[in-house]
Amino acid sequence: MADNNTLLDKLDTLVARYEEVSTLITDPAVIADQKRYVKLTKEYKELGDLMKARKEYVQVLAGIDEAKDIIANESDPEMRDMAREELDKCEARRPELEEEIKLLLIPADPQDSRNAILEIRGGTGGDEAALFAGDLFRMYSKYCERKGWRLEVSSANEGAAGGIKEIICSVTGEGVYGTLKYESGVHRVQRVPATETQGRVHTSAASVAVLPEAEPFDVEINEGEIKWDTFRSGGAGGQNVNKVESGVRLRYNWKNPNTGVVEEILIECTETRDQPKNKERALSRLRTFIYDKEHQKYIDGIASKRKTMVSTGDRSAKIRTYNYPQGRITDHRINYTIYNLAAFMDGDIQDCIDHLIVAENAERLKESEL
């Protein structure tokens, strides 16, 4: 029973904090401080989940004690049978609940609940790499559709033979970054390109980067120092896109706090016909870029502590291979292999992400020694 008590003790220490936070989020002074309010509402939700689990855990432990007491002291066989049933039910639920509580007690990555910026770039392999990057974009679009997330393209650069050289989009919804972060890295494809006459299998690659979208108050930007240019968008999109200067280009000099070096950041946004909307998206990408750079130290710190890097660290690491001749997909981080490539490329990637989440949670449990 000692283990149960330590778990219960941990939960009991959080009750007062839960009550304190629930009072704070109704305080007008706290509501006025947007940064603090957002932080506290997130904490309130996390603590609320723990309180719910604590309530059930207390009930399960009480149920076990009560059932044991009836079995030991009750003479009515029917009552004892009912108590045995109750005991079995509670004993089966207890270890499941303990695992759930242990995971809830691990501090969540504060970025997980954020929206994300998704960047896909064709890598080595020329036209074929651009075609594969296009396939990955379609895969993520379909996946976002299934999840009920909104995906909006902010800039795209098409390949000469079709596909995509580079595409940048924002994904909005619930828990987007916490799910999509596992996709960051190099994706490798093995297949016979459409341009190949000999039927030989080629290997090419595309890189995916998923960045947590920064909130306006996460980074300080001196908007007066941003240099804006407007230009006509090229490419398809009807006459309006080409005649109206709706494309925007943003230049900003930013001093990297980790290195002290001043870097010029250049961001273009051409996707909508509405210049103010394009400006808004360019600003959002600027915030995310700076936020990502400033948080690289934090990410490197996590990565250096971990034996296997499931979701953080090296964006140049090869994470997955898509083998078309064999209809096989392999995720190299967790040795996960499945043979349903067509469905996977159609956005059916949740099972792979679930396996990655389980692997990372196991690692975090080990780290926290709960």
C-alpha cells in the first residue's frame, strides 16, 4: 500500500494549488495580464484532469478496502459474491489508473497545446524529391482534415516537374504541436520515379520541420523596425493575383540572444489576395522563427538528457522511410514497420504517432522516476 500512498500524497499536495488557481483565474487583475492568465488557465486544466483522476483513485482504493472488509466479515453469501465482483473490478482498474496518474504527474511540454507552423522542403533527389514533398503535403493535409484542424498555406514554391520545392503552412486546432512535433526530421522515399525509363528504384528525401507557433506576447518584436515590400504574386491564381500587389516581403534585423549575432530575417507571404492577411501571416511566421531560435537552447537541453530522441532535437535525423515497391513504412526511431503505405499516404498516420507518443511517455516516466 506504500506505493499507493505516495501517489495519493503527491495528488493531495496539489489540491490546495488547484483551489488557488481556480480563484486566481477569476481575479480581474489576473485576467488583465494576458500572459499570466493564459498560463494559469492551462495549469487549471492540467490540475483539473489530476483532480478528476484523484477522485476516482480515492473511490477505487476505498472500494477495495470495503470489499475486503465485507468478504472477511459478512456471512451472507450473496453480499460476499457482490463484494468479490466489486473487488475484481477495482483491482483491475487500479494499475491502469496509477499509470494514467503517473503520466499526468509528469509536467507536460508547455508547447504541446500550441498551433504549429509546418514546413516541408524537397531535399536530395531533384524533381523526384519535389514530387515526394508534394505527396507529404497531401498526406498532412488529409491528416489535418481527419483531425478537424485548419491548414493554411502561407507560401509555396512548386517544383519544375510538379510537386513542391518548399511549402510553409500554419495548422490551427487543439493540441496541434504536441501531435505533429513527431514529424520533424528527414523523410526518405524509395520508389521508381515517373521519369525513370529503366524501372530502377531511386532514393530521395524531403525534410519536415514542425515549429510551435508563437503567441504575440512570447517574443518582443519592434514592429517599427520591420521593412515591408509589396510585390505581385506570380504563378496560378487568376488575373487578380498577378495584377494586384498582394504579396508581402518582410525584412527584420534580429539579435540572436544565444550568439549575440545580428541576423537579417527575410519572410515572404504570397498566398492570399488580401495584403493585410498576408502581412498578418508573415508577422506570425516571424514570431515563430524567433521563438524557435530562442527556444533551441531549451530543446537541446532536453535532447541531451534523452537516450532516444523521439520528438525533439536533431531535425536533420532520418526518421522514416517510405518504400513503395514493398508498400512498407518504417519509423527508425522506434523500429515501427507497417505495410499499408497507400492508406498512410492518404493521411492514416495516427497509429504511428500513437506509438511514438507511447515511446516518449515511457522515456519520460523513466526520467521522472515516478
